[in-house]
Amino acid sequence: MGQTMGIALAHKSSTTRNLKMIEISPLRQTTIRVMAVASDASLIETIRLHLTDRFPIELVQTLQTGRQCLSVIGDVDPNVVLIADGIEDINFLQLVRQICALHPAVAPVVLSQADDLSSYHDLMSAGARGAIKIANSAQGWIVSGEELDLRIHQAFELVRSVKERLARGARKPATTLGREIITVYSPKGGVGKSAFAVGLALLLAQQDAKRKVALVDLNLQFGIDSVYLNLQPHHSISDLVANVDSLNSSTLESLVSKKVLDGGCELAFISAPANARQADDIVGQNVAGVFQALRRYFDVTVVDTTATISDVTLAALQAASRILLVCSQDMLAIRQTRAALELLRDPEFAIDMGAISLVLNRINSYSEIKPESIESLFELPCLGRIPEHNAFFETEVNVGNLPSALADSNPVVKAWKGILAGLKFEKPLRQNPERL
């Protein structure tokens, strides 16, 4: 091949143990179709050598540009796409985002030379279903063959549940006895979705002391809702998933955190996992079971999702009685919101499009893109426009003072209250939920 390819097989024993943990049963012995995208031909060849005779893995396509990947991915129909950082024609994180938005049943796995935590955060936030450390040495590319095998299997298992949910197709009733699940979603990170979701949940709890309200942070890798609430939860969504078959009032009482508000009101809070890697063990089917339990005990559950359309995000969208789609004046946010809407309109996703309303966030009067222009692009009712107000977030939201800041006459809080008024909840609910 002109040069010797380096192969690192570090941590062999621990990797082998992990492989045994996800051993595929005879009923699931199906081919895992893999596409590899890397600008360096020698890295492509290293990947090819590692995946040769790795049944059930089959390397079905190798490409050197991101645009080629996007143009053929629909025809090749891979289960997993290996993406090496350093692709020249498109930012590899943007490639990951586009694959997740347009092909949610395909799992991107990134091969990266970076090893710091912030880089891992960026990868997972973009929607990567796994990351593999690689290095380029004088002897060639150093890639662990066993880790490559492990991450491909893990990613495949994650997207398998997406396909199974789509195959079932049946939508469960969005409401039970008048109780609501409000899913706050945006396909673009950084639009202020999480702060809005937390603010909405707090206002709902404060509005009526008799109303039982829960907030769920489904940004499984890097949820920040606990920071906004100034809480340090001892349990997370992982604990609810682990007990999904036995969630009753006493179990929830022990696993749900409580934020006590002025006037004796309470907000129940289910946080994201403390360890980002715990997210790999959470699948949409179990999350859907958690939502069914929460609907029994809470009048309103607000769900803060991640930007990735995974099986977990699908579970939140399919369970929702209302979906609040958050978009900003950023051109990329507008484009990704349009792409997400087209995707969600697919009947196979079983999303109630009539449940979706638009929320415009971080509106700046100086922007060339006007709110009216954004609203005209989407055939959706717009619940409100939230102004940009950096000082409010720097002095109140980002330091955990949001619960007490809701009494202010801040324009952001005013906009949140206007959106809450537009939701028009039933009063009273048809039947009180079981109490915690």
C-alpha cells in the first residue's frame, strides 16, 4: 500500500468485555451497512482493513467529501456513517447535523484527532452517536479496530429503535384525562430553547398552586436545565428509565427533584444524566414509558429536547399534546427549522402537525431578517416573539436566578407570559391526576 498502517489495540480486554455486553441475539443477526467519509485516502484504507471480515458489518461505500455523502446517502441507505474530522468541502459537524436532520435512522460516528471534553461536547451536541479517537503518526493512521467495531454496533443499536418506532407507526393518545405534555424543540442548538422551556415550566407552576407541573431535561448528553433552576439533583432520567416498569407515586417521589417556588408552589424536575455517557443506555421506547407514568401524576409536563432527531426526541414529539418549535433570526436556524418540518410531516413519524406552534426567540429589531418574514415561511400559528436581552440572561438566567426573576417586568418574561396565555389550558382539568 506504499506505507505501513499503524494499528492501536489499547484497552483490548475492557473493549472485549463491552462487546460481550451488546452481543447480538440470533434474531438480530442482520447486516450493518457502513459508509465511511474521510478526505485522506490512507485513512479510508485503514478503515477498510479493520472492517474486512467483521460480520455483520459491511462497508458499502467510501467517499472523500461531505457533499458526495449527502448526495448518495439516500440511495446507499447505510445504518452507520463514519465521518473523519478534517473533511475539506464541508464542516464535519455540519455534516453530522444534516445527516441527523434528514436521515434520523442513520447514525453518524465521528473519527476525531481531538481528545478534549469540549470537542466531545460539540460532537454529541451535533448529533454524533459515538466518537472514536484516531491519530496520524509517521507509520500511518492509528485506529483501534476493536473500538471501531464496538462503536459501530452501539450506534446501530441506537438507530435500530428509531426504525422500530417508525415501523410501528401508531401514535399513542397525546392527552390523558386532560393532562398535557408540552415538548419544546428546535433543530438548531443555541437558539435559547432550554431557557424558554425552563421559564415556561416555572410560570406554569407559579400560575396555579394546585396544578402539578414537571420539567424533563432530555438533552441527555449535556443538559443545563439544573443550572437554570439552581438545583443539584441526586437522580436523573436514567433512574426513571431503569424503573420504567414500576413507576408509581412512591417511586417518583424518591426519584424526582423539587424546586420550591414563592407562594408554596413546586416544580418537579427530572434532570439529564450526570454522566454524558449514560445517555447511550437510554432509548426512545423506555422514555415513552416514562412519559406515560408522568402523565398519570402531573397535570402538565414540559419536555426540553435536544436538537438531534433521535429515537428519544421522537418519543417526546410523539407523546406531545403541544409542540413548541423554537426558531431565531439566524439563517441557519431558519433553514434547519424548515428541513425539520419537512421531515416531521412524513406520515411514518406519526407526528400530529396540528399540535405544532412556532415560537420566535432572540428577536432583534436591527436584524435584516424580520419576524414577519420568518412567520410567512412556516404554515404554523406563531405563539409569540421573545426579544433578545443579553443582560437578563447574564445577570439572572445563567447564574441560576431565573425562578426569582420571573416577577420582574423584563421584556423576556413578559413575552413568556404572553405565550403561556396563548396556550389556553383547560380550567379545571377534567380529572385530577394521582398525587405524589
